[in-house]
Amino acid sequence: KEEWEGEYFQLLASDPGLPRELLPDDWLFERARQLFKSLRK
């Protein structure tokens, strides 16, 4: 559990915080957020 949490927080740290329309189509942040949310249940 701690390993994937650490990876998720690394992803958060690398997120530029740009509006969605400025991000590439293959930006995985939203998918990662949904996966993290489902794993924490």
C-alpha cells in the first residue's frame, strides 16, 4: 500500500497544475486520481 501511495504523491508533485485544455490528451493524472481513490476504499 505505501509503495503505490508514494508513487501517487510523486505524480501529484509532477503535475504542472495547468488547465485541462492545456494538458496533452494522454495526461494520466485524472486516471491516476480515480485509481488512487478506488484503492483507498
